[in-house]
Amino acid sequence: MELLSAWLPAPVLDHLALAVSLLWGGYLVLLAAWIALQKREPIATLSWLLALALLPVLGFVVYH
């Protein structure tokens, strides 16, 4: 974050952080809906949600 603050002013960083947070939240909501609609055991659903939330790129590749 300090590296970015050297290049970008504070208001731009605030907007960038907000945009990334909203995109991440939308990503998680869509994945949660998609995975919950599949007929799996509850623990498997929770495991996939956690894997995709905590390891986004690796979890997405493994899931597909």
C-alpha cells in the first residue's frame, strides 16, 4: 500500500480500495449463490466457499 501511495494521491487510493472491495464482495456473493444452488453436502459447500474466498485464483482453477 505504501508503494501505491507514493504514486497515487490519497483520494484515488480510497476509491481504488472501495472498488476492489465491492468487486470482491460481488465475486463472493455470486460464487456463494452458484455453489449453494448445487446439490452438495453442507460441509462440501462451505469448504468450496472458503477455498474460493481465501485462495481466489487457485481455488477457482481447482474448482473448474
